[in-house]
Amino acid sequence: MLDKKRKQETQSIFQKVLEDKRAIRECIRKGEDISKIAKEREIKFATPL
């Protein structure tokens, strides 16, 4: 049971990362503010924006 839960959490983490990447890409295409998206989705970047 615990392994199933871990797999679901892992999939949801990867799914969240993919959705975040899509949102960032879309934001760049539209020329919007990336820091706004980062705050909404609680994304941490390696370098400050």
C-alpha cells in the first residue's frame, strides 16, 4: 500500500513539474512576467529573477 502511495506522489510531482514548465514556456511566448507565475505556482529558480 505504501509503495502505491509513493508512486502516485511521484507521478504527481513529475506531473506538476511538467505543468510548471508548460506555464513558464507559455508565459515567455506571451511576453508576460515570469515572477508572477513563479509566485502563483511556488516555483523556485536557481538564479533570482
